[in-house]
Amino acid sequence: MLKFIAKRVLWMIPSLVVISFMAFVLIQLPPGDYVTTYIATLAASNEVVDQNTAADLRARFGLDQPMIVQYWKWITGILLRGDFGLSFEWQQPVGDLIWERMALTLVLTFATLLATWGLALPIGIFSAVRKYSIGDYIATFFSFLGLAIPSFLLALVLMYLAAVEWGQEVGGLFSEQYLNAPWSLAKVWDLIGHLWIPVIILAVSGTASLIRVMRANMLDELNKAYVTTARAKGLSEFRLLMKYPVRLALNPFISTIAWLLPNLVSGSIIVAIVLSLPTAGPLLLQSLMSQDMYLAGAFILLICTLTLIGSLISDILLALVDPRIRLE
Amino acid sequence: MNDTRDPFAPRLARRAVLQGIAGAAAMTALPGALRAQAAGKEAPALAKLVGEGKLAALAQRLPEKPMVVTPFEKVGVYGGSLRRGLRGSADHNGILRMVGNQGLVRWNLQFTEPLPNVAERWEVNADSTEFTFFLRKGMKWSDGKPFTADDIVFAVEDCAKNSELYKSVPSPLVIAGKAGTATKVDETTVKFTFASPYALFLDLMATPLGQHPTLFPKHYCGQFHPKYNPAVADLVKQANVSDWGALFRIKCGDIEIPSRWGNPDKPTIDPWVVKEPYTGGATRVTMERNPFFWQVDTEGNQLPYVDRISFSISQDVESLMLDAVSGRLDIQDRHIDTLQNKPTLSQNMKKGGYRLVELIASSSQQCQIYFNITHKDPKMREMLGSKEFRQALSLGMDRKEIIDIVYLGQSEPYQAGPRPGHPWFNEKLGRQYTEFDKAKANAMLDKLGYGKKDAQGMRLRPDGQKVFFSIDVIPTLYPDLVDVLELVKRHWADIGVDMKVNTIERALYYTRGDNNDHDAAVWPGPGGLDPMLDPRDYFAQHPQGSRYAVPWTLWYVSGGKDGQEPPESQKQRMKLFDDARATSDLKKRGEIMKQVFDLAADAFETLGVCLAVNNFGVVKTNLKNVPEKYPNAWTWPNPGPALPQQFYFTT
């Protein structure tokens, strides 16, 4: 096991080097550079950048140098000094910008995860055990509905209703007065009060698909001989379910942990943008659109690292949960 | 709407007679007229601080002769928090427009002449090479330190002209390739000297790009400058940046970069100062009143009336619309002023408790089509470069249909040039070839040698190729222009000309233009109210703007070193414009510009569709002193010159 982990960790290093280069190339691939995009964005509001200033900016950010030189400057800064550079747009260290957003992103993601799993697992088990009952039909109906509605649309509709019909404020994670206030109990309460809207919107589609997966997995297991055996031995129905079929049906969930970690950063971007959530997703999209090289590069690097770590974790967990899986 | 509240009507009449002397505009600064500000009031919160001894008394905070602002409707009351919206990225100018319009001079409401602002008066010598500005004695930065001639000399000589900070000097300070010099005459007098006549300097100082002289407080920004702080290298190391220039930008900002609003410690002379800064992770920006703001109303009350400004940051422009509709923005036009939004906004006026104000377009043309007459392919160049070809296309366009369908009838056929009603309006430049005459267009095209047609009825060039070109347009930026082009495509197909509407992303649009790779491109044509400030459609002046001949613009900008030599008519206009820029007498300047417009009309380089359509903004019903109509321009950075410091809330 240890040998396996060590090997996987060592493999990550060359993967990351390749990924960092690819990321840098990909971000540069669209025509123009940060300064072009900057001029174009301002032009959208009929604003003009002094031509002398534009040339000046390009030289200042080193955008007039060949790409390989720019990459070398960037990657050596990270490797030798742990310095991810300054964001072109904000003139702030990239590390600070990302971490500032990560805390709330974690809160939102885990709240969504809890809600998704907390709803999906019991409902999935229930609709498998009571197959074709009224309850199963209702669960199935709503889970298909949840799958079919894009979450950003749900967000937009909810926001429109709230704003125009009920005159309520939606969007953001805090009320006006707590926005930049120091943390306090009242602020946490305020956060919880705002959190449920994005959590529901984000959880709807996830819950729907999980219910379907759980139901299908359970149905596969329920008819197996070991279930009958266990029942014959006189185990209570609840214990029986939890101890054997549910445990096996959980395998696919564990495999998805690999996607969970990168999703922390890049998941739910559209919903976060629509709802103006102060999470990492919108910042990532923004940096890609404005070709803010260092910020976008750091984000991509972070997401890739998390994917690698996530798949390692899920491999290890799978081996632990299901003894049938071998690591060789 | 009565006349005094309509800034557009008086400006037309007045501009013709204006000779650069302060007129009786709706809002006029009267320097020196009032010395009785000791009787004036201040905001209750400040009065409390004064009472507690934490702040100097009002009389000590104001300059000896504060700038007196005549409120637009009436003297207001203190208090309230004004809400405005920003977009998540690159929207720093949304703050500048509201707060940061404090140059040496400012525009009047009519956008016709500069008025005293930081400078209480000025003198210009006979040949417009020397400008002497008299500052306000006792004026203070927002931290209470005096604002003097030293600050301006520092900002110009040590910052703007420092090649480690600005690789090339910002262009408003440059004429004929040479930067001007700022010298201190005494504590409150500063003189700008230029090598050649520069009459336009005063106008430019009223625009955002002319704000450098008042941007950098010497006592604060000096600490990041090696000339004044030999130990600046330590600060640079501490901040972990590459050089002092980068540190200076982070701390002191520049005219239009986000970090201008990212440092609450930097003193300014704006009515409100940053409290919660505009940074990468921010969800809100707030600004509080500047206790040392140097303007008062006619009763001597210190401005601003409104206590604070709160800018919410939306990642998505649609959610800004929702905020506007539900009445959670007090004054907003940015990002929501598209024609498609107008019905929704009008519908919800009552519910949201707001009114709509009209923003007068400062542009001339809604949809200027720039054919690349310096095309790289000689055959294309021959076709697009032919004046008769462009004239035929212009005649083959049904402008009325476009205006009715896309702009709901709110415009009129137009080519280019100052807007009708402007004293420099040029009938020929504006309205030639705007009639719809298919027969004549066809005849002209036949005569040009494009008479042969293919099986689809499309015309062929003499070399057998189809008469075809593509027009670049950015759909995310100007969705209406895509609609216009789709209609134009149909009209031109009727006269046998094939065109492709090339919808592309905006960075690609710019790259294609910079590389001279485009057949044609569209963009709104500026220079309708400010022809001197943005003449890109009148001759090849702007490398990113005059897209009909980018190589000629490079020739002009580089003084003949780069690009391609333009034809005689262009060279004449370049020379004439340089002359006009050096002429301070408005009447003489107008005569010179008329020659430019006449030459441009003869050359017929750009092809227009219709006059730029007025925009609109929402203003909450209880926000007063906001004009019902004001210009919409970057050089008149709305609503800044309408003086938000004198807006106030009732109840």
C-alpha cells in the first residue's frame, strides 16, 4: 500500500510539469493578450485607453516577450520562491486573491455536498426498496425534473420571482451590513440564512442524479443471494440493508471523490455568477476571460493538482471499503 | 421639459457664441464670489467629530475660496447612502465616473467649455504654449495635508514624465512629440509650458485622461519614489514586487487601473474616499465623504450632500438589471442602458420607484462601417478602395427599414460628422448618399466593371471572383450591430453584392484590426459632440479606431516613420487637424475643421447607417439635483460632470 502511494505521488510531479505548460499555452491560445482584452473591455463602455499607456502596460507585464520566456519566468517564480506572481488586473498577489475566496467556497461546497448526500441516499434507498410504490413514483418524478432543469435557469427564475414578485433580496452570501464586517455569531447566522438558496439550487441536479444511481445500484444488490441468506438468518430489515447492499451500492460515490476536489474550485461557476456568490468560480472565469495569465494559470494548476490528489484519495478509499479491489 | 432643465437646447445656441469665457451655464462655479462660508454648515457626522475635537473646524478644512457649486435644482440636505452597481471585472471606470472627476478644470453641463475646478482660474498666453493655473489657497488632500503647486509638479515631472514609471509620457501632456513642462511659480501657481501651440490642452485637462496633474499627493506617493525615498528598495522587497514602478502603481494607482481604488490610505481630492477597496475578491466597494472636500453650495454648505456611496459588484450584468428593476440602484446607466432593456425598465418604473433620464449620445454614428481601403490583397484594395463602390453600397442600403426595425424609429439616416445642431455640423459629410436608390446603385456597380453575374445573381469582379467581403463585428459587445448587418446583407444581396457578417470575439477583432487583416469592420462612430477629442472618422488618426486605413494611422502617429504614406487628402487633413489643435480661438478652429470635414466628405472613406441613438439611465425618484438629460461620453465621464456631490436624497 505504501509503495503504491509513493509511486503515485512521484508520478504526479512530471504530470504537473506537463500540465503547467499546457495550461499556460492554452490560456495564451486565444488571440490577443491581457492588454488587448483590457482595451476591448473598456471600449465596451466607450472608454479609451491612452495609447502610450497601452504599450507601457504590455512592456510592464512582459507580454511583448516570447511565450516560452514568459512561461519560464512564471514557473521559476513558483518553483524557486513559491511566488505565483501579481494578477495583471488587480495588481495583487495571486495567492492572496485565491485564498480570500476559498473559505466561502469550501463552506458552500460542503453544505451542498451534505444536502445532496443527505437527501439522495435515503430517498434512493427508499425508492429501491419500495419499488413502484407511490413514494417511488413521486421520488422518480422529481428526480427527473431536477435532472432536466439547468441549475442556472432555476437560479434565474428564483431570483426574478424573489426580486420582482416578493421584493426580496437574493444573491450574495451576506446581508448588506455584514458584508465586510468581522466574523461574529450574527454574521454566521446571516450566512446560514443566505446559504440555503444557492445550496438548494446547486443540490437539485446533484440529488436527482444520485437518487437514480443509488436506486439502480440497490436494485442490483437487493435480489442477490446474500441478501436472502441474511434475511433467512433473521437479521432485522434495517440492519440488513445498511450492512450489506447499501455498503456495496456506495462504491460509485467513492469513485466520484476524485471529481469532488477540483469541483471545489471550478464547480457551479454559472450559478455562482448568476447569484453573485463570492466564491472562487467567478474569479476563475473572469481571469480566463480577461487573460489575466498568472491568476488563471494558478487556478488551472490548483484544479489539476486537486484532481490528481482526489483520484489518489478515491483509489485508496475504494481499496479500504471494498476488499475485492486490488491495488496492483 | 422646460428649457433650463434641458442642457441640450441651450448648448446649441451657446456654443456658437462661446469664445472660451465662462458663460451663464446652468451650473457655474463662481470663484471668489462667496467668502461667507464661515456661516456654512457641514454634515452632522463631521460636526460631531469637530465637537469632540477629533477634526478641525470647517473653516480650517475648506480653502480660502472654496469652489462654489450652484445646485441643479436647489440646496440639498445631508445624509443617505447612494447605491450603484459595478461589474466584477475591469469596471474601475464606473467608480471614476461617479467620484473621480477632479481635474484642474472640468466640463460644464453642456459639454461646451471647461470651467474652473481645482484651478480657480487660469491664463493662457497668446500662442497657446503657456498655461498658468491658479490653485485654491488652503485646499487640502483628504488626509488634511495641503494641496499645493508642488503636488502638481511632482505628479507631472517626477511621475508622468518618469520613464521608469511611464515608458512613454501620457499623451495629453505631449504635443508634437514633446512633453510639456510643469513649473512652480509659487505655492498656489503652476505653469505648464509646451514647445509648440497646444490650444486643446485645456479641454483635455477636463477629460479623465488629463487627470495626472491632480492624481498623486507628493507627501504620500513620494515615499514610493526613489527620488524622495532612497530606501524605496526595502519597500519593494517587502511588498515582493519587481521594481518601484510596480509598487508605485499598487499604492498610488493610475488614472484608469483598478488599484486607483484599491488603497484606502492614499489621499485624494475626491468628494468621497475609499473605505472598502476595489480588489480582486471584493463583493462591494464603499466610499465615505471626504471631510476636507473643497467645494460648497451657494449657501456655503460643504459638499457632498450624500454621506456614502456603496457600489455592489455583480458578476453578471443580468443581475444588475434585476437590481435596477427592483429599485436597489440609486443612479445607474452603465451596463444596463441597452435598447433591449428599455421596455423592461420603463414597465417597472413605478414599482421600482425610479425615473429614466436621457443620456445624449456624444457619438455621431450608431454603426460606422469601415471598409479596409488599405487591404493587403491588391484586388480587394482596388474594390474597397474605390469611392464609387462605397457610394453605390451606401445607396443600396435601406436605412429607414434598419432604423424602424432595429432602433424602433429613434434615429435618422446619417454618414459621419458632428451631430445636426452642433455648430460644426457638415451637411455633405453627414447626409450624402443616404437616400435609398437601388437603380442608381446598380448602375454605378455596372459602370465599375462588376456587371457580370454568377448563377445566384451575385456580381463578379473582372478577374472572375465574386464581389464578396466580410464585416467584423463583436456580437457580445454590440448585439444591435449584428442585427443591422443582417439587414444590410439582405439589402446588398438585392444589388448583387455578397457580404458575410463575421461575428467574432473581441480580442480577435482587435488583433485582426492591428494586423490589417480585416476586409471591413463596424464600430459606433464617435466625435458627434466632441469632434476635436475623437476625430478618428475624419482622418486616419487612431490605430485602433480608424479601421479603414490602419497603416495610414501608424504613419500619422509615428510622424512618418511607420506604416504607409497616406494620399494627399489625408495628409492635408492631418496637417489641418494639428493646426486646429493649436488654435485657441474657437471660431478660427471651426473654420479649419470645416476644411477637414469637407475633405473627409469628398473622400467618403467610411460608410454610416444612422445617427447614434440616445441612451438612458435610471435614477431613484427620491434622488434630486440630477439633470433629466446629460451627455453620455468618456471625455465627459457621465455622471461626473453633472456633479454627484450635489445630488441629495429627499426623506
